[in-house]
Amino acid sequence: MKTILSYLRPHAPRVAVGVTVKFTAAVLELLLPLLLAHIIDDCVPTRDLAAIRRAGGLMLLMAFGAALCNITANRMAAWVSMDMTRLLRRDLYQRTLLLSQAQLDRFSASSLVSRLTNDTYNVHQMFDKIQRGGIRAPMLVLGGLALTFLQAPPLALIQLAVSSATFLAIWLVTRKGIPRYTKAQEAVDTVVRIIRENAAGVRIVKALACQERERERFTAASRSARETEEDAGRIMAAANPLSNFLLNLGLVLVVLAGALLVDRGRMNSGQIVGFLSYFTLIQTATLGLAKLFVKFSKGVASARRIEEVLLAPEGQLVRLTEEAAPGPELGMENVSFSYLGVEKDLNGASFSLNKGETLGILGPTGSGKTTLVSLLLRLYDADEGIVWLGGQNVDTLSREALRGRFGVVFQNEALLNDSVYENISFLRELSREEVIAAAKTAQAWEFIQNLPRGLDARLDIRGANLSGGQRQRLLIARALAARPGILVLDSADSALDYRTAAALHAAIRRDCPGMTLVVISERVASLREADRILVLEDGVIDAQGTHAQLLKDCKRYRRMAELQMGGLE
Ligand code: ADP
């Protein structure tokens, strides 16, 4: 909570003013029953109309003043909580962008989305309600009790007993509610995740006719979310009726005890009416408190979830070393890595590459190809060994130093719902010439020219109005456009026919001399020109060498080449 509370600090003066105004309103509200008692007990019996008018007018004025104060303070509260939530959301978003890939995996995208939306909303609600009711409600309860104590201690004692019981009941209920709301929030995360997955994979879901299964999966998650929310709601549902019942009970007790006291001549009937007014005040205030507690329990749970992200440790530290011996342009030295710390997803990888050379990576699905590349990009840090980049240990390179060095096409990468130009330029404000040159190298220029508005043609969400091969070529153009020192293509030609793929690789070599290339492919043909090919199997580099060497030495490679290229070799 400390971190979240610090967002309130800049607004301290405003909050202080709001609190003072609320305080004034509460004092005015507390004085009203006293005036009422005065009218009934002192003015009515003497039929002093002028005094009644005076006191009545004063009551009206005070009620009006209290309303005005409350409106002002509530507006201020809304403004403060809105502004601090805006800053909180901004910082949370910026922090999210800085999370390491490992941290992103751990939090999961859907949970981050709900932290940015639901949780910031809950925190907003909490601060808003606390400012509105946090002063007023306790003051009305305590002030009401104090004023009644001065007049009739026995009646005040009944009130005290009732409000204590109410507080205790609400506190117990709330304490049980908080963990349930946290669980409910997690269940909502799951629902959001499934929606995202389905929205992203809608085609495959339809193609494989898994709608039924997906619907069931969604229904199950949604049911679980409803059940946990219901569970939390069930507990919290007791709060209001319980406090209502207790206060009504107190009301009856006060009337009974008051009647006895009036009977014995120790109290006036006007005072009883005043007491009943206090009861109404205390009742509403206690109910307000109950609601406040609900908002509070939700808000605290959400604040914790937000702080988890805000306070997440700097994922990847940049090691400062005065390392003397530089390493290769690109390479690994005995590198091992595990995503979950259970089994090694990359095990003892070693290779090296010179500037301008091409690295080919071949291996079945799940063999660790993407993992190897992710370590080169420092999306994750290796558990053991050294990853070399530009002659330096990547551990010593900051995010800024790494940025801009790579052009990357990953699998399942998405296009934006924007023009072809924007999709290639990708917020880097490249010139149209640069974009066209990249499109030409990526073998995309021909089909772009044939689009209704060429470079300015608009793509649907995820480029749904293009073929798979066209999308891949646009993504390659995007990766090429800023002329990176190292280009990584992760199965980027899987949707291209052999001829286009061959033309693409030839064009990259021709148009981008000096660019280091890392090509992941399941096609031997796409890799045969590479200076070094790694054959991966179960996270281990099984063999490495040039196409010719591997044909000679690696049985698996030879078999793949024969299968794919038939009698070509
Ligand atoms: P490839 O690119 O060769 O298909 P990957 O490098 O993607 O293979 O995956 C290698 C292994 O690491 C697989 O067993 C996969 O399940 C696991 N893996 C990949 N990404 C993650 C992740 N984010 N968290 C946990 N395990 C992962």
C-alpha cells in the first residue's frame, strides 16, 4: 500500500481542504438534531412562533450548508482520485513495458491487462469513497455518540453497544471478503485470457472446428469466475443487512429506554426525537462505512496486485565489467537456459559467427530454436555460459545498446490495422524510399503495387485481408527497413513457395551486404547457403557446420535433405 499511497502525496493540500470541508459538513449535520430538540422542548410549549421560525430557519441554512460542503468535497475527492489513478495507470503501463520477458511470462499478458484496467479502477473507487466517506461516516458515528452521551448516558450506552456490534460484524465480514475478492480477480484474469486467445486464434479455432470445445472452456472459466465472485459476494452480502438489523434493534431499544426515562421525568420528549435523529444519522453513516469497507477490501487487493508489478525487481541487470578479451560477433559459449527451472530448454550451446555471415538453425518443433534466438536478443538471460554479441557479453549491454541492432521476424507476429507504409515503417518514421527498398528486398513490392492504393492501402486487423505469404513478406520488410546489423528470421519463409523463398534469401544477401543473418527454418533449402548451420534436437546442438559438411557428417541432416530435396543433391 505504501507505494500506492505515495500517489496521494502530491494531492495532500487538496485532500486536506476536502477533509476540512467534510468536517464542517459533519459538524453542521450533528448540530441539526440539537436544534430540533430545542424547538420541540423549549419553543413549542411556550408557543413562541418567532423563536420557532428562527431556529427552523437556522436548521434550513445549516442543512443547505452541509449539502453544499458535501458536494464541494465530493467533487474534490473525485478529481483527486481520478488524477492519481491516471498517474498510477501511466506508471504501471510504463513499468509493464520495462518488464523482462521472463517477468511478462510470469505475470501473463491477460493479468497485466486486468491490472491496468480493473485493478486501477478498484483503487480509484477506494480512494474516491475513502475521501467521501472516510471522514464523514466515522465523525457522524463518534460525534453522534459523544453528543448523546452528554445528554443521556444510558441511551448513549445502548447506541455504543449497537455500533460496536455493527463495527465488529462488518470487520469480520470484510476480513473474510478480501482474500475472496483476490481470488475472484484471478478468475476474471483467466476469462480475459481465454477471450484473448480465441480472438487471436479465431481462424484456427474455426478451421479445426473447436468452437464447441472452446465454448466449453470459456463457460467453465466464466462459471468459475462467477462462483468465486458469488462466494465473495455472499460473504459481503451479510454486511449491510447485518448492520441494518443491529441498528433497527438499537432504535427499538432506545425508544423503549427513552420512554422509561421520560416517564420518570428524567428526559424530555424533544430529546427523544433528537436521539432518533442521531440514530438515523448513525445508521446511514454505519451503512456508508459498510460500503466503504467493501470498496476498501477490493481496493487493497487491487493495490497489492498493482504494487506487485510496480515493485517487480529490475529484471535484467546490466553488468559493468572491463572485460578485455572481446568475443565473436555472434555466438554462445556453453550456454544453458531453462524457462521454468525444471528441465533445460537449451543445454550447453556453443557456436560462433563472424560479422556478415549467415547462421542457419534447423530442428523439429520444440527443439529450442526460438529459445536460442531469444537468448541472443537478450529477451531472457542465460542461466549458464556467455552469449556474445558484437564482440561483447550481452550481459554488459543495456536495453538501449541492444535496441536497433536487430531486425526480427518472429512466428505469429501481427500486423497493425494501418497502412502498408505504417506497417513497414513501424513508428520509426522511415522515408518512403527506405520502405520501398525494404519491400523490394523482401519480395513484397510486386504485390504491394497491385493493391488498390499501393503503399497507402489499409490492412485489416492482423492483416486479415492478405495471404499468409504476403503477411510474412511485409513482416520481413519491416525487419529489414531500418537496416539492422543483425537480421533474425524465425520461420519467416514458412508460407513462401520455394522460388520466392530462394529469391528472398538471394535479395537479402545482394541488397544488405555486411548484415549478419540468423535464419530459423525447417527447410534445408533455405539454409544451404549459410556459413554455419546448427542442428538442434531437444535443446542440444546435435551437429554444426556448413551444408556440405553436415551432408557428410550428420545422418539426421542428410536424411532431412534427402527427404526435402529429393534427388537434388
Ligand atoms: P522451437 O522454436 O524449436 O519450436 P522453442 O524454443 O520455442 O522451440 O521451445 C523449446 C522448449 O521450451 C519447448 O519445450 C517449449 O515448450 C519450451 N518453452 C518455450 N517458450 C516457453 C515459455 N515462455 N515458458 C516455458 N517454456 C517454454
